[in-house]
Amino acid sequence: MIYLETLIYLVVGLVVMMLGCFVIDLLIPVDFPKEIHNGNKAVGWVSAGIYAALGFIIRSAIISFQVSDAAGLKDGVIDTLIYSAVGVVAMIIGYFAVDIVNRKFNFAEALKGKNEAAGIMIFGIFIGIAFIVSGVIQ
């Protein structure tokens, strides 16, 4: 049974990570695939931050469920999906909130201009938000 659970959580985690990145890509006015194809390291940092943050949130959701509840795999997967959605929404809010507060530059323009420092900053925002969401989960 443990192998089946591992496989299910792996598939759920990968799908959630890809969907989360897709949703965030839709809302950040930069074409992620095109920019990464063109070697834009700033967008690469942002993309890495999304995947790392979601991976951390998904991990926390899985661990939290296993420790606190033995109701079943279905409930664990549902909790993982809910917490992951909360993480994606939190990252989107965090991105736009910091972008609004930081009036000296615009994140979208900085990313299009291949400003690697901006990409690293956004990476940090996403990881920081993942730590917060993870703390709430556990």
C-alpha cells in the first residue's frame, strides 16, 4: 500500500506543480516558455521558485496529513490539493503585493529585461510564502 500511496502523491504533486506554474505564468505578464527558451535567467529563477515553493507546500501537506489523520488516502490527496491551491493563491498575492509596494521598478518589466536580481527576489518571495503556508499546515 505504501508504494501505491507514494505513486499517487507523486503524480498529484507533479500535476499540482505544473498547474500552479501554469496559473502563475498566466497572471505574471511574461511568457515563461519563450523567455526561458531565450535564456532569460530572471524568469528561470521565478520558475524555479514556483516549483520549489509548491514542492515544499505539497510536502508539508502530505506530512501533516499522515501525522494527524489516518482517515484515508483520498482525504490526504484532497487536503494536499486544497493546501496547494492556497499556496498558489498566496504566491500570486505576494507577488502583486510586493510589486505594488516596490514602486521603484515593475517586476514584469524587470523580468522581460532579464533583470536576474528581480528574478532572485521573486524566487525569495515565493519561498518565503511557502515557509509561511507550510507553517500554517503543520
